[in-house]
Amino acid sequence: MSYQKPDQNTINEILKTKTRIAVVGLSDRPERTSYQVSQYMQKNGYEIIPVNPTVSEVLGAKAYKSLKDIPGDIDIVNVFRRSEYLPEVAKETKEVGADVFWAQLGLENDEAAEILQNTNTTVVMDRCIKVEHASI
């Protein structure tokens, strides 16, 4: 990957200070990883904002069709969509000015990193936010 991966201290700092997470691709099905990870983060004090055009609410929170529909600032955009969709989500992340673009374990895309290159958005890819949180 061509982007600058954040070091562990940066990741720990993100998880200690950024608490409003928009979860792109959050499923309302409890057996899905996106649901399990988001439920864990919610139980640990994070605000979860579902972003999924096919559901109206997940984990008791109103779902939005896109990042642009969410009122207020977004700390972390946590992405549970296949790698080929990451550039599209990165463009929206840039538009809304989110602090962190976080692609889950197994997801990486150079184009997405390039889109966010000259912004103030920290890019984290191929890391599980739940695993990282459990280790701080």
C-alpha cells in the first residue's frame, strides 16, 4: 500500500478521543461481523451511526442512506464494504470532513487512500476496530 499507515500510538489515541462512529455497511443481522463489532463498540461507550440505505435502524440508532445525511460531525467512518467500494466511501468521507477513515480487517484500497491524501483525515485500513479497542 502506498499510504502512510498510522502507528499503534495514533490508533490508540483515535480510540481514546474519537467516539462518534458512522458505520458504512452496518447490517441489522446479529450474525454479521458489522453488527457484532458495532454492538461491542456501542457497549463500550461509542455512539454508533448506521449508514445503510436498506435498513431504518440498527442497534437502536437511526440509519442514514449516506454519510452526507448525518447531522453533525463524524469522528470515525468505519467501513464494512468490499474493497472496490472504498474509493466511493472515501469521497464521501472527504466531503463530510470526518477525522478518521477506517476500513475493517481485510479491506484495503490505494485509490481510497489517495482520495484522502491531502486532507486532515487519518486513514486506517485492514485493521479491526474491535480488536484494536480491546488491546488499549
